[in-house]
Amino acid sequence: MSFIALLALIGLGVGFAAALVTGGTPSGILSGIRGVRINHWPVLVLGAVLSLAVGLDTNMLAGRFALGISLALLLAGCLLNRHIAGATIAAIGMAANLGVLLVNGYVPVSEGAVVAAGIIDYDGIDRVLLGAARRWSDDATIAAWLGGAIPLAPLRDVITLGDLVTAAGLANVGFRLMWPGARELQRLAAVSHSDFDDYDEASVVLRPAGQRTTLEHPPLIGSTAAATPAAPAPVAAPSEPSPVPIPNEPAWASRVEPAPWPAPAPWPHEPQAEEPISNQVEEYDRVSGDEPTESHDPQLFGA
């Protein structure tokens, strides 16, 4: 746990330094941290408290239960806050530690890793006191590589693969908590007032508010004068019926009168068998209005 806390602090420090270098201010960074939304934060607090209590208890059974519950709470808290960058990575590491604890009932520790970390040599391995939830790995251990198999000589400590992944995720969380504050300040500073000078007021169309559709105005509040009755609206004269038939009425039910037009001159009627040719010629002259000419000679028609 000391290694995990150390890497988390390193991530916070690196992120804070990067934010200052890129133009951020301490007040802006802290305001950005306060704006981060943390869901169900009591779950994370309770899990962290239980993980600290594991190292204080020497009871093997109680330590296992406390470690398992703390890892489950921390895993749930990371999944509930996966919107924060790095929380998902930390959840993967906690899931690895919880998995090896569930399959073995304890966290296995490699003797070779303890010696490589410089904690003690092989002759004094029996004098090493492990934590409440840890045991030496043996041939019956399942997934021993997920246990305490990574030595840290500078810290004289042995960590698990899950601890390494969790520390990387928390370092990323600490870095991202510091970094967005400076980035937001830069983004706001990039917006200059000259961008608003190009605002075209002529492109804005102002529309009047909705007007009342009647000539009657509402009476004033508290006035005693009687309201003047509204003048009746003018009524248009009834229009003549349209010659176009109504859609609901059949076309044969309405008769449309044709427009007046000069009647054409009547054609001469067909000659009857008993009517002489001379009468036909006279009838044609009367209709056409022409004077008799030589072409009207009855002899031409064979009379």
C-alpha cells in the first residue's frame, strides 16, 4: 500500500508541475479539482480505511475478510467513477488482487522476491513476519504470479502485479486531476475579444411581439370606467354564386351558362325535292346580302 500511495503522490506532483509549466495557476488548478464529480465517495473512503486496518490486525482470518471487503469497495468505487481518467486502470489492478485472494484465500508472497528486494537473505527467511492476509507461496498456490512476486529494492518492499497496475491508474488519476485545470485556462485565454468584434448586427432580424387580434383593449387594473363595447366588424356583401360546381355536388347538378357570343350566320338549308332552284338562289341572296350577278343566272343550275 505504501508503493501505491507513493505512485499516487508522484502522479499528483507531476500533474501539478505540468499544469504550472503550461501556464496554470494554483487557484485555477484547485478550482478545477473542486469541479470534478465523484460518485459515491463514501464507498471509496470506507474501502481505504479498511485497507489500512488490514496492516494493523494480526488475525489471519479477520485480515483476509477485511482485505477482501476493502478491495471490493475500492473496485466498486472505481467502476462508479470510471468517467475520471485512470479510474478504470486502477479498477483492473484491484480486480487482480481480489481475484488472487479469492482463489487462494490469501495473498501469496514469493521468497525469491523478498530476498531480491534486500529485505533478508535465505538463511533468515523464517524470521520474516508477513501481514495478516499474506502467506508464502508453495506448489499448491494458484496464480502465484499475481501475488507478491515483484521486488522493489529501493523501497525494500514486494508488491503484486495488481498493486503495480493500481498504482499506475491512481498516478494517472492524480495527473489528470491537475492537468485539466491548466488546459481549461488556456482554452478560455485563447478566446479573445476580437472574436466578438466580427459580430454582424445587421444579420439579426428583430421580430415584433405578438399583437392582439381584436380592437378591444383590456381594461386597466383598478380602473372604474366601463369598457367601451367593441364596434362590430364590417360584414362583406354576399358574393354571387360561383359557376364552378361544389366538390360535394355532382357536376350534372349545376348548369353553367355559356358566355355570350355572336351567333354565326345560318347556312342555306338543304334543297328540298319539291322546292325549285330559283327559290334556293333567292334564299341565298337574302342571307348573304349579295346582289344578283351573272353567276346567279338560273340557267347555270340547269333550270
